[in-house]
Amino acid sequence: MAEGYPQEQRDAIYRVIAERRDVRRGFRPDPVPPEVLGRVLTAAHRAPSVGFSQPWDFIVITDRDRRERIAGLARRHAGEFAAGLPGARARAFDRLKIESILDTPVNIVVSCDRTRGGRHTLGRATQPQTADFSSVLAVANLWLAARAEGLGVGWVSFFDERELAAELGLPPHVQVIAYLCVGYVDAFAAEPELATAGWARRRPVSWAVHAEEFGRRGMPGEEPVDPLADVLAAINPPDAEAMAAARERQDRMTKPRGSLGALEDVSVRLAGLAGCCPPPLPEPACVAVFAADHGVHAQGVSPWPQEVTAQMVANFLAGGAVVNAFAAQAGAEVTVVDVGVAASLEPVPGLLPRKIGPGTADFTAGPAMTREQATAALVTGAEIARDLVAAGNRCLVTGDMGIANTTASAALICAFTGADPADATGRGTGIDAAAYAKKIDVVCRGLARHQPDPADPIGVLAAFGGFEHAALAGFILGAAALRVPVILDGVIAGAAALAAVALAPDAIAACFAGHRGAEPGHAVTLSYLGLRPLVDLGLRLGEGTGAVLALPLVQSAARALRDVATFDSAGVAEKS
Ligand SMILES: Cc1cc2nc3c(=O)[nH]c(=O)nc-3n(C[C@H](O)[C@H](O)[C@H](O)COP(=O)(O)O)c2cc1C
């Protein structure tokens, strides 16, 4: 067996990997000696490549005028990107430094010739992208060697590739892979700047390692992770000390005690959830609209055809729905999750394809889904919460879309709360008296058929749930596990929250009721959960609209606790 390197050298390898940083600030003007650049480029040139095609070239740029022109190209695209960001994200982006084209003495472009080596290049025929991958490996080598030399490297990707290629005189068959800004630095940051700036978080390695099949997560030598059990185990009660500190601070703030009404409770709950006072501002925020279809639609419980679910998904993605307008106003991002739309959807930016099945089965005839599907949807929802938080969101907002989902919600609410179907069933998007009576009967028949046991939340979800209910329950649990607030929309989110709380009672600490919807089952749910809605406007749209309206209220509650002066700090006399 070949020997590994001595310990000291292994340590050096792992050290350079751990300490490599994307550097954007703190560059020194000192020139980089040619021999140092030569070593770094030679390291890059030693990268592995498909069929040993070595498709890379390195263009070394030092000319100031050229760099000024290139910086102009990057800034234009960065400006366009910033203009498309939701409010809180745009503010955060503004504070980031995204390129150092002029601050570094040398820029290096790594290119790729996808034709090099001819048609029989080993391994490239089935996966032409492997040529690009090979050039990226050259970038990785360069980046690591540079770190060992004390050189910072920043990768800038805000370019129109062909525009940049023209500036560099690249022939049409050669593509730009990376634009790197290189120079000596005063220090290397310990963590990625985007992590310290709160833009994104590092995913734990155990999330990234799967045993045998995708989804069976776990590190080698350890038991595979049960993702749902993991999420449930991470959910804890709110921090009593932080809540007490928040209450005490509310009483010392320059305002009469209790004068912020329900918002004082919101701020106290946010502190309890975060475990600190004041809690972090719940921004940026992201609305996740979970979309799915329902077999019970066949029972004539909605006046709308089932295709409307897919059509509305397209509308959300095109930015044309009410939730888009409200989210734009509140500065939140909208993400759409297909957890079970009964149509195949085109992949477009903003759509997360996570279909558990093409719609559920009719719950009056049998279970809406299998227990395995219910569990898969729960895990999916929790993973989406986790990914959105890893992407930098500090507040999650529930949204939903699914023709006939008020019927499934009514059945879930009855199953979890014991409410009478006549009290929990509503008119949804609007049905006449005859259809309403039929809808109540459908819920009654479902309950009679499945005899749900509220102590078995997965069984209840499987019996009646839409895939969006189960995924929303997972989303709520995921938020609770990460101690990030989740603003609940209407009756669909409420029904999902009942399932989440049945699985982990402490999940309630993360839940904020955005509004009270017009569906009678929603009031039943809110009082069962002990949640006070922040907005009460008779909305009955779903999509996340009511929750998005409440977002600025939740954010204001946190900001008040953080920013408002206290009597002692402001020198204001207290009431005698
Ligand atoms: C393909 C690629 C493109 C990148 N483009 C940019 C960019 O345009 N601007 C920027 O500021 N950082 C860019 N980065 C740097 C990443 O933001 C950075 O690698 C990431 O935050 C992780 O930090 P670390 O490299 O210090 O570990 C890019 C990185 C890669 C791998």
C-alpha cells in the first residue's frame, strides 16, 4: 500500500484547504513577482482534465485601462442583479463587495476550449460539460496554491461571458470559465465573507454526505441520519431568560407599558425563539408557496378546475399573482415549491421541483397518500426551510396553492382538534349552499372512513392531507429547529401547523399567525393553537398573502425592541 504523506505535510494540505478564502477586500498594491505567479499557474496547469485534454488557458491581465473597461462590464451586470432583488436582500447586497478588479495588481482569466483534443477525447463524449469541470479544477488548484503563497484570490462572475471574451480577444470556440483577481492581502478571513455578512451559512458536512442513495444522509462510520427525527430532536422550548429580558426591556422603553399591544408579545416571543434580547431582525424574508393537487377535487368541492393549480404556479413564477405584489411591497422573496401538482411543470428560476406525487388520492375513497409519502413531504418541507435559512433568510413565510385544499384542511382540522365538520368547513373560493352541504358531507365521510387518531400525526396527514399540508408542516418544523420565525398564512397553514405541533409541541414557539382568514376552520385552529392573528381583513386567498401583510408587523416588533431608547438611556422621566 502506498504511503500517505507524513503528518506535518498532511496538516499543511488540510490547512490550505480550510484557509483558502474568496478575498474581496484588504488587497495590497504590492506587485506579484513573476516567479510566484509562475508557481501558481503551474499548479493550476497540473489539474486533472477529462481525457487529459487540458482544456484551460490562462490570460494574465495587468493593464489598468483594460481592467477599467472590464470593471465597467461587471458593475453594469451587478447593478442589474441588484435591481431585481427584494428589498432586504438589495440592502444586504449593497453592503457586499463583489469584485476587486482594480484593487488587485493582477487579474487571471481561466478559459476552456471545449473542442481541444478532438471528438475522441476520452470521457467527454457523453458529458461535454466535463471540459468546463476540468478548467474549474485548474481554478481550484490555482486558488489553493495562491493561499499557500499568501496571495488572495477573488472570483468574479458578474459578466456576460461573450462580452468579456470579446474584450480578451478569445476566439469563438474558447469560453471564459473564471475571472480571478489576485494580490497580496493583509489577512485572510477565518470564514467566508458571505457567512459573516449573514448572506448565507455553511451547510454541515453531514447534510452533504449520503450513504448509497440520495437522501440517506450520514457521515461514514455513523448511523444514517433520520432527517425527520433529527429535525424533531432539534426543537426546544423558547429561552425563558431571553423572554424575561425582552419583557423587562419593553417595560423600560420610552412608551407607556403595554402600549404596543400584541406587538410586545411578538417581540418577546421572537427573543425567546432566538435565545437573545434583542432578537435579530427577521429579514430577509422568503415566502415559500407549496403547491399540490387533491384527489378529493373529484367530489365537486370546488368550482374551479384542477388545472388552475398549475396555472397559478405559472402566474407566481411570472410574478403576476397577489402574493408577488404583496411580497414586492414587503421586500420578501417568493419561492414556489411543486410538492404535488398534477401536471409536469417546466423548470424555471424560482421553482423548486420537489414532487412527491402527481396529486393526492380522493380521501373519501382511501388514504390521500401513503405514510411514506407523508414522511417524504415532511422531510422535503423541513429541507426547504433549512436551505432557505442557509441562503441567508431570517424569516420564513408560508404560502400555498392547491385547488380543493380547503376541504383537506377542514378534515385535518377536525381530526386534530375534534371540531365538528360543520364548524370547520368553509366555502373556500366561493360555493353555493348545495355545494357547501356536499363539502361538509365529504369531510364527514372522510372522517368516518379513516377514524383518524390525532396522536398519530403522520397517519392523519396521510389520510387527508395534501402534499402541501405535509410539506408545510415540515417547513414549520424546520423553522422551529433552526429557531427562525415562520409566519403562518391562513387555514391551510393552520392545518399544517396542527400537524407540526402534534409532532413537536415546542414548534409553536416559532409560529406567528399572520392573519385570520375567512374560513371558519381557521378561527378554530388559531384558538386551538393559542395564536393571535396579527391581521384580520377577511382575506380568503391563500398563496401566503395574509402572512406577507403581517411581515412588516413582525419586523417592526423586533426593531422596536432593538432600537427604541429606554427611560434611563434617553433621560425621559417615568410615570410616577
Ligand atoms: C463559480 C464561482 C463564482 C463566484 N463569483 C463571485 C462573484 O461574482 N462575486 C463575489 O463576490 N464572489 C464570487 N464567488 C466567491 C464566493 O462567493 C465564495 O467562494 C463563497 O462565498 C465561499 O467563500 P470562500 O471561498 O471564502 O470559502 C464565486 C465563487 C465561485 C466558486
